[in-house]
Amino acid sequence: MNKNIVIVGSGLTGLRAATLLTAQGITCKVLEARDRVGGRVLSTSVPIKPDLGKFDLGPSWFWPQYESSISELVKELNVGTFVQYTQGAMLFERFPNEAPERHVLPENSNATSMRFKEGVKSLIDALADTLPPGIVELNTKVMSIQQEQAGAVTVEAEEADGKRKIYLADAVILALPPRIVARHIHFSPSLPPDLLFDLINKPTWMAGQAKAVAVYDRPFWRDAGLSGFVSSRIGPLQEIHDASPDTGTGALFGFFGIPAKMRHELGKDNLLKLVKDQFVRLFGPAAENTKAILYKDWAEDSETAVEEDLEPLRDFPKYGTPPKAGIWEKKIIFAGTETSSQFGGHLEGALQSAEQAVFELVNWNNS
Ligand SMILES: Cc1cc2nc3c(=O)[nH]c(=O)nc-3n(C[C@H](O)[C@H](O)[C@H](O)COP(=O)(O)OP(=O)(O)OC[C@H]3O[C@@H](n4cnc5c(N)ncnc54)[C@H](O)[C@@H]3O)c2cc1C
């Protein structure tokens, strides 16, 4: 197949689509707005102390019992993983000014979740390393996609210095959150109204969330028979887990119960003070001695979140393939985790959406 495919976005979806196309000898370019690959996957180390290990500020887990694409990819790329630590009791913070309740959960009450030794970014890096050089263009933000009368498609992108660049494409894989497509990319001619409505109404998974990771010398809570898992009605973190890497360093991470707008008003310093107070309240004075507290608010990241994502989600969103694209049929394909009906929101959904997009694209051209 002698076609030019442009992939918008170098998250797990975009990179996987690129490897699948490349493996079939199909030429593609991946255009990425950020100065890094990975999208919502972000693994970082403590500045000036990289030996402490890698900490995930985006996704942490996959579930091999249910998720076949990611399990196979991890094996194929030989990426190091380990089982999430869950031994011991969990804590439940029900009322302010009362000691947290301690509960021992029944064994095997949850499916085994796996973590990556070097953070989830190690999967992204291993995948990106399989691509020939020059396929991914960073700092290249797609602004508009245009279809000429003869059917030719041009993709216009803005580089970091504000310069515009044009790419010619036979087809475009949109490997980014549907809401970002609807709010940030101009289509000429326009996308059908029912399609646009669907895109706006597909919340980007975790876009309104923030994560804090407290790093310690060692996982001291395990000595007290605690797993590090906490459910809290007090906050600011509503769900906490052990995030220790397998280096011997300790770490706890939590998701916030405070909505995005309130987090913004409180400011990072105040929030992190409240986070530390909560860890001390839960795990005792040893929790005071943090090596660092890492923080990432995804709601403030314009490549992930739009205005609509600032409202907290009430239910798990309904994900799946968007409606027909009208005049854009066989010119654009929607991919990205939010387009996966079975695993929407998860890394597995990103991979399955990439597999589906490439399958469709190859079949258009065979039909
Ligand atoms: C805090 C958090 C915790 C999570 N926890 C888990 C977990 O434990 N397990 C799990 O399975 N999943 C989890 N997820 C979800 C998981 O991260 C996503 O399912 C997955 O990373 C989505 O990949 P994607 O490629 O579809 O989208 P993205 O990663 O969002 O990639 C889209 C890419 O498009 C780029 N882009 C945006 N606009 C433009 C533009 N105009 N031009 C060019 N490029 C553009 C972005 O910069 C980005 O690189 C979590 C997510 C978050 C944020």
C-alpha cells in the first residue's frame, strides 16, 4: 500500500498505530503537540535523586487477567513489571477527628494489577524505539485539517516557534482525546453535527484528575501491617495506594477528591501541605519525612483537558466508536482510548483502538 498516513498524537495509541503501520510497510508520520511522547503516560524521577526510582504521575497499572493486548506487548518488548503491593490492612477515613478504620480485605478481592519497574513510560519508550527515526515530530500541534474537492487532505500544524507546516495525507488517524479534536482542531469542511456532539460528550478519562506522590526512604507503613491502600471521605486525597518502586524506596500516591477548579484556587503549595497532613494523620509521624512530593494536575494541561473536563465525572463515561464522519469517511479515523467500547479509558483501550484503526485503514484500501 503506497499511502501517506498522518497520525495525530504520540500517546500509546498513536505510537502503537505507527508501529503497526510501519510493520506493514505503510509510510506514516506522527505529529505531537508536546515536547515529549507518551501523552497521559508520564513517569518521572525526583530531581537530583534519580536513583530513588521512577514514579507515575499518569497511569500506573494494567490488569493481565483481562487485558490481552497490553500483556502481549509487554512480553514482546520485554518491559520489566512487578505486582502492585497490596499486603496488609487498608485504612478507611470516615469522619474528621476520628482515627481511621482498619480493614483486612479478603484475599483475591481484586484482580491482580501490575506495575512497570521503570514506570509506564518504559513501555512508551520501548515502543517508540521500534520506530524508524524521523517518524515522530514533536512540538508540532495540529491546528486544522482540510479536504480539497478532489479529496486530497492537508494537515496544518504549528511548530514551537509559531511557524506553520503543511502535511499531505491520504488518511489521518486521530489518536487523541475526542474532546481535544472537537475543541482544538478546525475541519474544513466541518465535521457532521452529530459527530461533533458525540466527541464533546466523550469525557477524556482522568482529564479532570490530579495525582500526588509522596516519596520516602522506605515503605515504613508496611512494618505496621498496612498495605498503603486508603479510602477517604475527608481528603484531600480520596484514594491512596502504595506507589513504591522496586528499588527499596517507599512511595504513596493518591487521587484528589477536590474538584479541579477548587484545586486551582487553593494552589499547589497549599494542596501539598494538606496532602502531607493527611499522610501524617494516616500513617503517623514518619510520614512527615518526605524526600519529595511530586504533583501533576492533568486538568491544567491543555493537551489533555478542555473546559468541560473541569467538572467532576459522576459516572463512568460511555466510550466507543464515534458516529459516521460523512464527507470525512475514509479520510479520518478516530482512535484513542475513548473510542474503545470495551476498555475505554485504559491503556488496553488505547492499544485496542490503535489495532482497530490500522485494521480499518488497511481494509479501506483493500476494498
Ligand atoms: C492520572 C491518570 C491515571 C491513570 N491511570 C491509569 C491506569 O492505572 N491504568 C490504565 O490502564 N489507564 C490509566 N489512565 C488512562 C491512560 O493514561 C490512557 O488510557 C492512555 O494513556 C491514553 O492514551 P491515548 O494515546 O489514547 O491518549 P493520550 O495519552 O492523551 O495521547 C494523545 C496525544 O495527542 C497529543 N495531542 C493533543 N492535541 C494535539 C494536537 N492538536 N496536535 C498534535 N498532538 C496533539 C497529546 O499531547 C498526547 O500526546 C490514567 C490516566 C491518568 C491521567
